[in-house]
Amino acid sequence: MFKRMLSAFGVGGPSVDTVLDSPHATPGQLVTGQVRIQGGSADAEIGQVVLSLVTRVEVERGDHEYGGVSEFLRVVVQQGVRVGAGQLVAIPFQLPIPWETPITAVGGGQLPGMTVGVRTELVIAGAPDKGDLDPVLVNPLPSQDAVLNAFGQLGFSFRSADVEAGRLHGVPQELGFYQEIEFFPPAQFAGAVQQVELTFVASPHELFVILEADRRGGMFSSGGDAFGHFRLSHQEAEVADWATSINGWLAQVAQRGGGMHGHGQHGHHGGHHGRGGMGMGTVVAAGAAGVVGGMVVGEMMDDAFEDFGGE
């Protein structure tokens, strides 16, 4: 990334450049790198060097939806930094990626519509100087990858992805938002189901998988939402036969209007309550190879961040 001049010091002031060791990460990992401050023509005092993780979040208010940038992790990496004239000061850092961080890369490519970035902020004389964003490609955990592979294996096609402000009923969350990855259903269910939304909520030890199907209304039936709710350890989720379970759930939704046993609930868009939930065995999945890579079209990371400017 390019160096950014610190406007608080005027012409000839220091510049800052944040360098990530790698742009790739997974939830629960650390992102490492350095904040490099190059001294200008005079000595400078910087009160704090702050790094944060941000993403774009959609907020619903009534019938309208608004997009904004949400900061979901904030770390002071150094305080009281003195930068001599012409001196290079390199400050190493480690940023923990929260387990609920949205996935922004699948199958080696950028997930369209999804952005997570590291923002550098320098506090000078009590005033924050917010800098540019360094994008991070957040890849799925192996347990999440197993679910995504099953979607590809079953013939789902990617529609869109976003992050919604709010909380899910019955699911413990640390962050005030959740990601929705939307798919068009396989051809055999297209007549009964318009789309299926997939949400992951991960913790260090387990994975919640929430499915929401938008059912089509017919001459003798009304439309509406049907929900599925799975809760497994990461180890169980990696070897579960997701293709069979998801296909079975979707068949129930299509044939019976989504009436299933269990009590999984989903707080989508202000609290729809859905019945769902199925017991998941730990049957080894039969070769759900990297078919998910065909579901997304990579886009330039710079383009994904262009309207973050000035935030």
C-alpha cells in the first residue's frame, strides 16, 4: 500500500504505511504486520497508533435499508510514539480475527459484495487521523468450507452476500451483525423455493449453521420463510454429510411447507420466528471437492474498497 502523509503536521510531516504480512486470514487467526511511520522534516509526537477491523453493514429501518461501515475490533498497538526527523519507526502488530468475522473469499476469489479491512488510525494531539484501509481476505474455516462445498455439490448458484445488523434468536453472538450468503436453489427445487440464505456463527469450539428458504406462494399455498438450524463442533462439521442433510431439509421445505421438528429460530430482519432444526450425524462426506470455486466471480480488491474512502 502507498504511504499516506499525516495532514495534522502539514507539509513536510511524517507519513504512515501499514503493511500486512499476508492479506489472507481465517476466523480465529491472527493478522500480523507492521505500521511504518517515516519521519518528515521535523520531529513529531504521535499519541496513539490504533488499528481496527471494519466491514460494510446493512441496517434496516422500517421499509428502508442503509449501508454503513462498522468497526468490530479496535486495538491500541502503541502509545506515545516519538518519530525523529527522517527516522523510520516500524511498529509490529498482531490483530485477532474474531470468530464471527464475515467470510470475504471463497475458492480463492473475492466474494462479491464482501469487504473486511484493517484501518490505521493515528491520534495526534488528541485528534484522530483515520487512514486508508488494507483489505483482508477472510477465508472460511474448514468446518464452514464443508458446508459451502455441499452447496456447490448440490447445484446451488451464488446470488449475493451481505452483512446485516442485528442478532439471531437462539444463537449466541459476540458481534452485533451476521453475514447472509444468498443462493439460487438447485433446479429441482426452483419451482417451490426462490432462494436460500446461509448464515454462519462460529465460536472457538462450535459452528452454528442457519438456513432460511424463501418459499414461493402457489394457487393453494402461501409463501413465506422456512428455517433450518444446525449446531455442531468444528470437528463434527468437517466430516458431516452436509449434502444429504441440506438436500433433505430443502426437500421437506418444498414438499411440506417447511414444517419440521425441532426448535431452531432465526431472527432475520427484526425477528421472524421459524421452526427448524435437525439432528446431524457425523457421516463422512463423500468427496465434496472444490466445486464452490465455481460459484463466485472474483473482483478486484481495490474496487471493493473504493467507496470506503473517507470513512
